[in-house]
Amino acid sequence: MSTIETVTPVAAPPRPAFKVNWVRLSPLLYTVGLFVIWEVGVRLSGLPHTIFPTPTRVFEAIVQYWSPIWKNSLQTLYTTVLGFIIAIVAGLGIGLFIGWSKTIYAGLYPIMVGFNAIPKVALVPILVIWFGIGTVPAVLTAFLISFFPIVVNVATGLATIEPETEDVLRALGAKKMDIMLKVGIPRSMPYFFGSLKVAITLAFVGSVVSETVASNSGLGNMMASAQSNFNVPLVFAGLLMLAVEGIAMYALMAWVEKRMTGWAHRSTMAQ
Amino acid sequence: MATPLVSIENVDMRYGGPDGTLAVSGLNLKIERGEFVAVVGPSGCGKSTLMKLTTGLHIPQSGVVIVANSQVTKPVSIVGMAFQNPTMLPWRTTLENILLPLEIVEKHRHRLRAHKAEYVAKAERLLETVGLKGFGDKFPWQLSGGMQQRANLCRALIHEPELLMLDEPFGALDAFTREELWCVIRDLHASQDVTIVLVTHDLRESVFLADKVVVMSARPGRVISEHVVPFERPRQLELLYEPAFNEMVQKLHGEIATARAAA
């Protein structure tokens, strides 16, 4: 590194005054590109708005129906985040519990896999019987669908402690609790924060599914009623809002992951 | 003569139930206080089992292991261990890694918070001894393999263990780094009141460092011979090229080859 620093001031050619960073710019360009293709494709095919609206028509709908869209977006964000927070707490707890011992891990893992295989949409009617329609089933569906990846990742982090590390500490008289606190839990944190990105996306799936089937509010409900009125641009507007919320929350989780477990991203940090 | 620090008498150790593999059988070994013992032998001869027996990570099915005048029935906590894999925790700095044993060992864990500065100073002295002065605030993954292994030695020594167990600590290093670290270990042994057991495949390493070289048989492992190393201390690296040194290495090599063939 030092050699490069000493050489460049002499040998470096004058940098061009303006240089486009294509990598930084590409997410924007690709998104714009997608909308352009969509617009042109729909116009050329001549499909009516009630089948497949153009993006301009969708944006029009967003402006036109901004008040209900905003209200329902907040509702969906609220149920999703609430379910997600419950999933974090429960997922961490269950993950630590499962990873604690090989016996518990072996015993509970098949049950968890079986539970995870159940389509969560099938649980919504049961939740409605228990809690009525509205916010509660949406929150619970978001929770149920998103806690599994958290559990699996935390448990995996705990279960894969290097035996040498464990030997070194046990030879010093460490108790199981010591090993968990000093090694197991910090070690499982990258797995945990990594799983949050998956979990938040799933939480949106859960809350929207539940809102669509059994709710009077939220983007899922809004899209369902828009669809029954053949207001297809509004359906697409709802999809677009979901995508925006999903990207925002994913980016937030990715940022949190990077902040909390920078040591696990050492290859990128070292440069 | 004083009682030995470690005394292993007629120990059998079998893994995986009554029909499992017999790792060591009829193992007898005495290690005096302050002694530097190297254990060599064909692979799979139970060297690592010997380490785990001595540290109390395994309790033998038959026979007795006595460390510091008491029979081993649980981890003994007067030992420091270092393996071939440095196993530094990547989320802690090198200094924090070295202080880790102090957070575990009963004698220190309650004092650590109040006497932090004292312990940090001690860790930094150790770092200096192994040639890592000023690297304490680096993360382990910012260090080279040889530097990580030096830090690993510091971690094994920070709680002033009476017994230091080294399981092929230099196995993964290049030849020059390895020789450098031989000298580090040699100086540590000379300057500190510590008993060292070194498990190794490298016969030159064993003869260069140890007072006594113990040769183990193929599985089930037992001690087939003990050789006192006659060379005077302090030993210099030039010793590696002396005929008497190579003669001894060759003799050990022959013994292990015979032990392998017998298996």
C-alpha cells in the first residue's frame, strides 16, 4: 500500500474531470429501464388499463388515491413491523434455546421444519376464529412466517462453535453459560442479523396475505377491494407501494447488519 | 525428589462406549514441575487424548491422572492450551482475546473489572515478549497466521498457568516463522516458571525445545520410550545443524517408523 502511495503522485495521469460511476448508478438506471420497457410494452400491445395499466397510469392512481394509499401503507407497515419485532424476540429466544443443547436441537428441529412447511395462509382462518378480523391476525401471520429463518440461523450459529475454542475454555473451568455468553451468542450474531433481511421480506408476505383474506384495512385489503371494483391501476399502485416498503425495510436491515457485525464482513472492510 | 506435576498411571481411554475405539491403553507418564516435555508418535497415537486427559476434558475409564497433587475428575483450570488452529474470536481485538481466560478462570473473573489496568498491562508485557508489541488493538484477522499463533500463546499464558499444553501449535506455519516461534517458546520457558507439554509431529522441533522426548506407539497409544535431550540450554538455532542433534532426530525417526510398522 505504501509503495502505491509514494508512486502515484508522480506517475498518475490527470484524472478526467467527470467520470460516471456506472456501478453506483446502475440500480437507478435498471429501475428506470424496467419502467420504460413496461410502458412501451403495454402501449404497443394495446392492453386496456383494466388488464395491465402502464406505469404512468399507475403513478396517476398513486397521486389520485394518495390519502387511502398512504393510510393503508402505514397500516401494513405497522402490522408487518410489529409481527417482525415479535418474530425477532421469539426467534432469538427459541434459537438460543434450541442451540443450547444437541438434544433439544435434535428434538425440536423436525417439529420446526414441519411447522414451517404449513402454508401460513391456511392459518389465517384459524387466527380469525380466535382473534376476529383486522390487525391481530395480520400481525400474527407476519410473525409466524418470519420467525423461522431467525430461529434456524441463531441455532446454527450456536451449534457450529469450533470444538477447539470450547476445549480451551472448558479446560479453564468455563460453564456452559460462559461459553454461550462469550462465544456462542456473539458468534451467532452475524447469522441472526443476516436472517433479519430474509425475515422482514417474509413478514410483508404474511401481513399482506392476512390483510387480503381477513381485514378491513392495509394494502392487502385495499388491493382486494380495488380488484373487485376493476380498479386495476390502484391494485398496481398497492403493489408498487409494497415494493417500496419492502426495499426500504430490507435496506434498513442490511444497514443494521453491517453496523452490528462489521467484523464478519472483514474482507470488504479490509480494503 | 518432589512429586511430579502430572502423573498418569495405567490409563485406558476408550471413545464411544464399551465397543468403541481404544485410544490409549496402559499409558504411564510423569512430568516434573518446570519440565519441557515433547510428545511424538505416529498419527492417531492418542496424543490429543493425552492432552485432554491431562487437562481434565476427558476422564479416563481406568487408571488415574493426578495433576498438582489431586486426581483429575473435572477440568483442572491450572492449564493453558494452544492448538494448531489459533481460534481467536474475530469480534474481539487481540488484546481482548488474550484477556478472555481471565473472564473465565475463577481466581481472576471477579477481580477483572476492578483491576483491568493491571491485567491489560500484563497482557501487553506478554505481547511484547512474543514480539507483538502494539498489535493489541488490531483484530485477529488483521494479523498474519504466525502473529495469530503468537497471540494464541499469550492467551494460553495470561492466567499464569502452571501447565501449558501445546497441540501442534506451529503445524500450519511456514518454516521460518516456525523457527522464530520455537525461540519464543524457548525464551518463555526459560523466563517463566511454567511446565510445558508439546504435542508435535516435528521431531526437530521436539528435540530442539524439550528436556524430554516421549515416544508413543500407534493406537492404542502408550509410551514406548523416553529420551532425555542432552543439549545444554540456552539452545541456539545453530544446534539444528549439529551432527549430535541430527543423530538424535534420526534415532527418534527410526523408533516412530518401527512403531508405525508394528501397527
